[in-house]
Amino acid sequence: MATILIKNLPDELLKELKRLKVELGCRTWAELLAKLVESRTILLNEDRLEEMRIGVRGFLELRDAVSSKWVGRPTVLEETRRSRGHGAE
């Protein structure tokens, strides 16, 4: 079996990996790695989730603000002219 060497791992990440190893009942690091790869689950903490929620809210507010300024469906030609400063109306 091959060996994997990981250098310069931040202490916070190492603590989280150790916690997961115990929580998932893995005896070896290889078992933990196998379970993480098989699960394909992204583990997020509450702070990161809240940042993502704020970002999504901001994006949706921006979408509403931009959409409210459009009178109808813009065409590619109108948007190209507008972006080049030709003032298509």
C-alpha cells in the first residue's frame, strides 16, 4: 500500500481531522480518507454557512436591483451597444 505524506498542515485542520476520525470510528488515517472520499460530503462549520447565506442574500438583492431597471428582455445587440457606450434605447 502506498504512503501519503502531508506537510505543513494547519493545527486547526489537524484537530478537525482528528475529531472526524474519532466521530466516524476510523482506526487509521487511511480509513478516514477513504470515508471522506466515498461520502463526497462537504463539511462546513456554522461561521462558513452564515457567510454563504449572507453572500446568497446579497446576490439575490443585487439580482432584484438589476432586474427592476430592465424594462423588457434585453437583446444581445442592445446590451452590446450599451456596454460600448453607444446608448441604445
